[in-house]
Amino acid sequence: FETPLFLFSSRTAVLNPVLAGFGLTAISDPNPKTQNIVYTKTSRAGTIEDLHLLDLKSGKDTSWPLKTLAAKCAFSRDSKLLFCAVPKNPPARDLPEAWLQGRVSFADAIYKIEIATGKAEEIFHEGGDVTSLIVSDDAKKLFFIDKKTGFLYGLSLE
């Protein structure tokens, strides 16, 4: 089934549809001025499609050829950067359910994406199966949990 994503306005108490798709996962940026959503979808079979950024103000939808789940991404506090853990060899089916249920795990590389330019750069090659990615307020450190071990890791970006 397709998964819908809705945006709720607390001012008008209206629930508006934004996106829908198979295997939809999404996160919103922390900056209310920018109103960006990062999302990924899968094919009907569960193959990960490209990473997207939807600007809710303009309606512009930007994509990068990175195959990951939006749940493996995090925005910088100022919403200028996006960090994502990208599986090196994701399975060809049953995502995101197989990963969420713990039936498969990944070996991730971590990418930094400059939202204004769209430039994506690999910054760390051996991330384990990254979950709970957090960017420090100054965007100089990343923290994440390896889903397989439960260990917390910190990565300096300087």
C-alpha cells in the first residue's frame, strides 16, 4: 500500500496531503523558516529510490542519486546541510520494513549534502548500520547509534 504524508496546520487545524508512495519515509528540517522535508520511497517490491528534498514553500522537489532511507538522515540546525547514512549494498527488496524490523542490516557510508548547491560528498566510509543520526548545533560533530551493536559513536567533522 502507498503511505501518505500529511502536513497539519495548527493555525487552521487542517490536515493537508503532501506526498504518497510505497515505503515512504520522511523527516522535516528543524528550521520553521525553510520548511523542507527529506523523503525516500521504494518501488512496489521494496527497492530504495533516490533521496529527495521537498521545499514546501516553493514546491520544488530536488533529488540526489543516493539510495537511503530518510530515517537515516539529519539536518544541521540552520538547515543548510543534510547528513545521511547511505547503505553500500542495500537489498533489492522488502524495504523499509525489513530494515525497520531488524531482518536486514546495512554497512553505511555517511554523506554531507549542501542543500543550496546540491553537492553531495562522502565524509565517512565505515559507519556501521547508522540510526538516530544527530548533528551538533555548530555542525562540527555527528552522533549516531550503530543499530547492530547499540553503541553510540561520535564523528568530528573538522
